[in-house]
Amino acid sequence: MQEPLWVFGYGSLIWDPGFPVAGREVARLEGWHRSFCMRSIHHRGTATAPGLVLALDRAAGAVCEGLALAVAPGAEAETLAALRARELVSSAYLEERLPVTLADGTRQSALTYVIDPAHPQYCGGILREEQAQIIARAQGGRGANRDYLYSTAAHLAALGIRDPELEWLAARVREIGDSPGG
């Protein structure tokens, strides 16, 4: 019997996996942190007005909490094809199999998409206020950048996962949207 294929979701894969899911487990990935460190020129922005999307950025001592998603048996090949079409559209992500720790302490190898820091779309280190200004205004093929942020923050909260950076950004982007000229 084939081992299940696990996928680690830390952003939109949590709330929009796009593949048949047989199981979901809160999981931790060590050595990486969730960050708006990738310019989005397709899904949440354009080439002339890029948005920002989440990526996993390597950092010593970092931990990212997210969701380990078990792909439904028999759907592995179509899931890999769909994920590669979605996540590797501009080659800014690298596809890796990394060890995640499930809530019960079990370790599992999971397909994970991490940022390539050598790629031109990588933009680590942007100040939070600049991130908020970009996210508040950007729009791409999959919709408004702010909706991506709001949905990710809401789904993390529903899972009991605290992410102070995303919470701050969501509150700030709402302020910008509610302000005159926002």
C-alpha cells in the first residue's frame, strides 16, 4: 500500500487546497517562517502592480504552524499536477519535501512550497507598513490581495493558530481601506 501524500499548507492552501483532502492536521514546520516575501504578478497582483503573497522563508530558530493535508488516495498524480500549475507558475517557489510535526507529535514528510531567495520576485525584509499599503491596493487574477490576507488570517484563527504579523497586517489593511483615499 502506498504511503499517503501530505502537503503542508501555510497560506491559501489552508482554505483553498484545490485537491481532494482525506485528512487535515495542524502541523509545525521548523526552520521556516510564514512571510509576505513574494511579489505576486499573477494571482494577487500584476507585473505592473505586484501584490504580495505568503511564502516560507528560511530562518534559524523559526517555526511555522500550518495545516498538513493528506491527499485522498488515488488523487496523488492529479494533485501534484494541479499544485505545480498553481504554485510553480513563475518558479519563485521551490518544491521540497520537508518534515512536519503533527499535533499528536507524529513526524511526517510533506510536500512544501518554499521561496527561492534568488528569484526576482523574492522581497524579504519589506517593512510591515509597506506590506500593508501594497496588500490594501493590489489586485490579480485570483482577486484582491487584501481578501487573500483576510481569509488566511481568519482561517489561521479558526484553527487556533496565532500569527501576530498577519493579525497586525489584517487590522492595518482594514484601516487603510476605511480611510479616505484608501
